[in-house]
Amino acid sequence: MDYNGFDRPDWPKSSGSLPAESRSVKVMIAGGFGTGKTTMVRSVSDIKPLTTEETLTQATVGVDDLVGVADKEKTTVSLDFGRIGLSDQLVLYLFGTPGQERFWFLWNGLFKGALGAVVLVDTRRLESSFRAIEEMERLDVPFVIALNVFPDSKDHPIDEIRDALDITDRTPVVACDARDRGSSRDVLIALIRHLKERSAAALEPR
């Protein structure tokens, strides 16, 4: 496979390449165009991540919505891949999705086998992540909302964010800085907690 000039990702070569008690989980990093998906994968990955970024050119004018991200120079055209070990028992394989509408056809394949997802949201451009949330619901993938804090972002009450995104109280909403490893790691921990709570709720007698 052509890795576009990047090192081959450090896939586990066999079940013996991780401790026997370890469990690997596929997690998606989704969101709209320019919300910080590649940045999060890069900041939190334990390995050199695989990215498929290409330079934005004049050909994208009128095709990609650059409102609010006029300074963006590169964009993901396929996927991002990284890995993080949250503990000796849990390893997450991170797959970042492309954000532009013209690449949404890739999402169905990327989400196969995913246990959950992080949907990154830019509060300056909430509408840019509407489609990502719709896809999580369509694909029935549990997710958390991560509000990526940009320098000129304004604080909004969580209830306002929920109303604007049309999500229920059952979906966790957390703030983060996708550039910061610790902050990105906390988002992933919030997702794992959410998945465990959903699993426990499903086992409760009705």
C-alpha cells in the first residue's frame, strides 16, 4: 500500500505484539471541515500518525466551504490514523475522517467496526458539524461532542450548544484543545466512559 510518503503505520503484527490481556478498540475522529480532526490525531497518537493531507488549491474554490477557515492550507483527502494506549489493557486505534462533503462517500467504509466516535465541533461554525452528527445517528455509532477551543471562540452555555446541535442529554459534551495531548486524551477517556455507561445500561433489567 502507498502511504503517501509517510512511514508505514505501526499496526499490531499479531495478538502477541500487545499484552495478552490488552483490548484494541477502533475509534473514529469525525467532524466538519477544519474542526481539528488531524490535529487531534497528531497530538494524542503514541506513534507517528499516518495522514493523507493535500494542499488546498484554487480548484477547491466554490467546492469546499472555506468560511471561517480561510487560512487553512491543507486538508485530509482520505483518512488519518494513529494509536494511543490509554492503559496496559486498552489500546485505541484512531481513524480521522475527511471533512469535506465531496469525501463523505468514504465514511461508510471507515466506520465499519468502530466502537464509538468523537465529533469535533468548532463553536464559531456549528453548522459545519451537523452532517457528522447526522451520520453518527444514521450509522448508530455512540459518540461524544468535543468543543475544540479556538483562540477567538466564545463561551456558550452547554444547553445552548445541545439545542443548536439537536442532541440529547445522553450525549456527553466536553471542551478541549485538540493541539494538547492531555486535553485530547481526556476526550477519549470521556468517550470510553460513555461507552461503558451505555453498555451497563443495556444490561440492566427492564
